[in-house]
Amino acid sequence: AAAPAPAAVPTVEFQGQAGPQGAEVSARIAALPLALAAPYTAAFLLPRLSGSLDAQLGLHWAPPRTRDGEPALTVTAEHVALAQLMLADAPHAARAGERPDSPAGAAPASIGLLELRQLQLDWPARSVRVGQLSAQAPRAQVARAAGGRWMFEDWLRAPAAAPAPAPKPAEPPWKLTLDALAVRGGAVGWRDAATTEGPVEVELTDLLLDARQFELNGKQPMPV
């Protein structure tokens, strides 16, 4: 029998230059385990995040041109891939609306492969544009318990009490534009135990979706 292929070695490479007049940095990330982010995500997320990250990123920074101006910061990504993305070990209370025969510890959400291409983030303009977003084999179990609590409400860790922040001027909303969206082989399970007539269950499988020109807070219809 053929020997199994060796596991990919995680790598992170940086190139660029920085100075008082600005910075240009590029990064290449390969097979980076998302479990390395656990100490940071644990501060606000209870389920465990797993998977691996591959990405080619670029960052441009320039200081403000005026005393009251903002620094220029843009992030670009030719390709970002998240493989075997999974949320696991969700709290038991979060699964209160699941079917009684659901396997213990079943992942509430997973994606075989999530890819983003031609991503552009402009911080001063508060805009994000994605050329293409594709998801292969996304899986989700959506549930609402009899008391009306949604599963994802128990995923977030309650923040520590903090003094109320000082009021700030209202900021313009972020603009998100998605040129193309593709979903292949999706499956969604839905169970609502909060209805008066008893639990409602729906299973959607083999989901196929293609959409174009999606804009967050947009007022035009999205071609599907």
C-alpha cells in the first residue's frame, strides 16, 4: 500500500519595508492551524475553532497627510482559504433545541473549504470588497430551544463588566460588496422547539447557490 502523503508543514513568511513615510508588507501563510488562535478566540467564543489557513496577503500603511487626518491602511488578499473549518465542543445548553438522537459533541457548524479571492479592505473608507467567495460542503445545525433561546446565543462568552464608554460621534457604516458567491454541497438542519404546535424540523441537503453583486445594506436586488 502506498504510504500516506506527509502532512503540510505550517509556514508564515513576511517581506516588505517600513519607515516614517509608510509601510508595504506582504505575507504568505500556508497550512497554519487555526487552533493557534484559541487563546484569543476563547476570550469571546466558547466553541473550539479548528481548521487550517492558507493566504497571500498585502498591507499598505501611510501616515496622515494632515494633523487631523487618518492614516491610510489597506489590506489586500489575492487568495484566502480556510480548510476543514469547524466549530466543535459547543456548550450543552446551546444544543438544547437539537434532536434527542443527535450525537454528543456533534459540530454545530463546519465548512469543508471556504475561499475568498481578490479581497480589498480600505480602513479609512470603511469598505470591504470581495471578488469571489466560495463555500464547499458547508454544514450547519440551527436550533431554537423551547424557551426561545437560539443555539448561537450560548456560543459567546459573557464579557466582563466594564464602565460605560464615553459617547462617541456616530460613524458611517461599513460597506461590504461581494461580486460573486458560490455554495456547493451545503446542508442545513433546522429544529425549532419554541413553537406552540411542537418542534418543527427541516433538513435541507445538496444546497447549490450562485449569486452576484451582493451589497450589505444595499437597496438593489441581488442576481441569483
